[in-house]
Amino acid sequence: MSQPFALLDDLFHPRSVAIAGISSGTQSRSGFGSGGNFLESIREMGFDGPLYPVNPKAQEIAGLPCYPSLRDIPERVDMVDMFRAGVKHRPEAKIHYYVMPHAPNNTPRQWRRLFYATLGHGAKVINLFEFRPVQAAYTENHVNAPAMYQEVRRGLHDLGTFEDFIQDGHVLPAQTGIWCSEAGDVWHDRNAPFDVALRGLYLALRQQQTPVDFVLDGDDLTSLKVLYLTDAHVSRAGSKRIAAWVEAGGRLIATAGAGMFDEANQPNEALRKLLGVSQKELQHAPELIKFEKQELPFAEPLAYVNWKVGAEVTKTPVFGVRSLAATSGPAQVLSVFADGVPAITEAKAGKGTATYVAFLPSLTYLKPAYPKRPLDRGATDESMTHLMPTTFDPVAQAFFAAQAPAERPVACDNRLVEATVLQSKHGTVIPLINWTPEGIRGLKVTVHVPVSAGKVTLASGGAVKTTMANGRVECVLDLDVADALIFRK
């Protein structure tokens, strides 16, 4: 066999596989953690060769000896699988994240938003990257704005009031997840416009004040109530787990083309049966939508859906792609396109439901939010690159709100305020990020998770009024750009 074909043979028919970054995680119903589920998935796909877990902090995973590094594996390895989100189930690990204050380009207000959002999502090490004036050679990675230095100083001083929570704590797990399939990685499922739609989906869910976790192949699904599926390709083992989770009471929502194929690019019989749909064609718009602020404002509707949300039916435009699918089995058509093709279907399976949305609802949600302006990289809050979208499609917004779990951990009376919950032995901290251009006076924040209400402060030192209502803690405060509620024990 010639060298190129020998390399392909190793890729498609490996005799041994190393999995770098795999972790044991928490126990699932099967007795395996996330790493164990992943190894189990490999076996279910028919691989019977040697498996070598690589993790310097584990002795064994799922009964297999674990090696501290790739070079410690004693045998030849044909394939290395780089396990994604390798620290997801390792609470002692520290996420290192860049929050770049480069100015001109970034603005002090935008940097503060990003700083607090990064802390709120679990980062424990912050890197400012080239936090200094321009020197001998000019690059965009410099800071020449005195206001930015002041903002970074203020943010770090704020952090000093709750850094013990950050270092010792963890983000409260979500009840809503977005499936990120390794099969989708292999088949490049997140090319345009699906990558734009995935970012938009996350934004739309967070703006319903719904915490969101990204779910990987092999993760335990039992803590989730809602799961969004956007990848066209899902492994047979992953499809089996999703189907079992739905039958146990989960709510699956798949968007255009999602779940239609397996890891071998063959029709995914398990998910097609679960959803009650079979895709005939994936119809693409003539123009390609690569970026939310660049192409989406100028995009023309590909089709219209008679979208039924509650008792109302509204003719609503869809963009990018739509799936032309036929229903089968228990699927019920909830909404149709203007040409009569099914647009939204729902199928019951056991105690759960599987919904198929034959378009990209997040693009419909985002479309009214961006003006028809040339994209620029201006250095002011008014520039297009820093524009804060606030006006979203109301029908799509109602749809996303209807899918959210009944009770959020934190509810703000302005849904464009992002809130996350970090819990530690010291108490609870709730970072608040205002994703609107203006400050908010009298913001009411209702906390639905147990917290210590004895001593409540804001990281900024601002005033906060705290009361108890219906057994819940309610806080009223003024929020400019970003801040954090600190409930110290």
C-alpha cells in the first residue's frame, strides 16, 4: 500500500486509539462518567482495538489504565482523539481566558461586559494580553486610551471583593443544553449559515434568562430538561442516548437538517424515527450569511412560515436555509410554510417530546436587531462593531421563551440583563451584565436558588435593596454596564 493510502487506512481503520484530555466526570446511571460514556460510545460503534485514556490526574477510567501523556503510552497509536472540554468535569481545573482591552478598538464599557461575562461563565485566570501602550512596532494589540486603563483597574478592584468565590466556586449547571456532536465536527456541520445560527441560538436562549450548557458525546443528560440539536450528523450511539433521554421525559428541539445523518453520513434512522420526519432536501438561500452584522441585515427571506405560537398565527420570514421534510409516525404538524410544507412538527415519545423546526429560528430572531449599515471596526460604542442589538423578532422570542424550563435560577425584570450563578463555600455570587446601550435604574433581580440573604453587597460598592417575597430573595439596584451581587455567608 502506498504511503498516502496507508495514512488514510490509519484514519478510517485505526488499530488503536488514544483519547487525550478525557476525564472520569460524575457518575451516570450506567455507572460510567462522561469519559466512560465516551469510551462506551467507541465500543458501540464497533471498534474493538486498544483504547488509551490520557489524563495526568487519573489512574484509570472505565476500567482502563490512564496514561499521564501521549509519550507514556507503551504501544504505537494510530489515532489520537483530542477530547473537547477536557476540564468540564474537573472542578479543580482552572479555565484561562483572554479578555482583551485593546484600545483604540475595544471600548471601556464593552470590556467591562466581557470581563464580567467571562467570570460568570467559569474563568478563573484572566489574561489581558499586551496590556501596554504601543511601542516600537505598531499592532492593534495595544492600549493607548487612559479610560481603558481606568476601567480595567476598576474591574480588577471589583473582582477583589469576590475572587474567593471565583477561585473556589463553580457555575450552577444548566437545565437547557445545546448538543455539540463530534460527528458534526468531522462533517463540518457548523459552516455558514449554521455557525451564525448556533451563535444566535445561544444568544436567544440567554436572552430568555435561560442558563445553557454545551453537551458533548458521552455526557450524562439526566439533569437536562431541554436539549437543542443543530448538527446534521449525530453518531448512532449519541442518537440512542438522546432517544432514551426523550422517552424519560426530555424535550428535544432540532433545527433545520439536524439529526438527519449519522457519523457515516448515512440516514440517521433513530433520530428520524424519534422526530417523525424524513428530510427530502435542504434548501439554501442564494446569498450566504457568514456574519450576523454583515450579511444578515441585507438578507432576503428564503420563505415564510405561518408560525403558530399559542393562539396566534403570524406570517414570519425565515433566512439562510430550510428543510423540506415529510412527516411520519406520531409527528403532528404545528406550523407550515406558506407553500404548505411542514415547518414545525412535534412527536411524543414516552414521557417526552421531540420537536423539529425546519428552519433556523435564531436567524429570524436576530434579523430585526441589526440595521442596514456597513460593518466597521470603530472604536466607539456607537460603531457597528460594538452595537448592542435590542429589538428582536417577537414571534421567535415567544417561541424560545415557551421552550424554557418553568423556573430560572435568576429572573431579572429586563430580559437583556444576563445573570449567571456561581456557588462556593463562601456563598453565592451572581454576575449581572447589561446588554443594552443604556444603564438601567431600579432593576429587580429575583433569585430562585437558595442564598444567604444576611449580607448582600454589590461588587461595585453601589446600593442594593434586598427583601423577601414568596420565599424568594428580591434585590433592587441600579445597573450601568456590569456588576455582581454577592451573597456572603
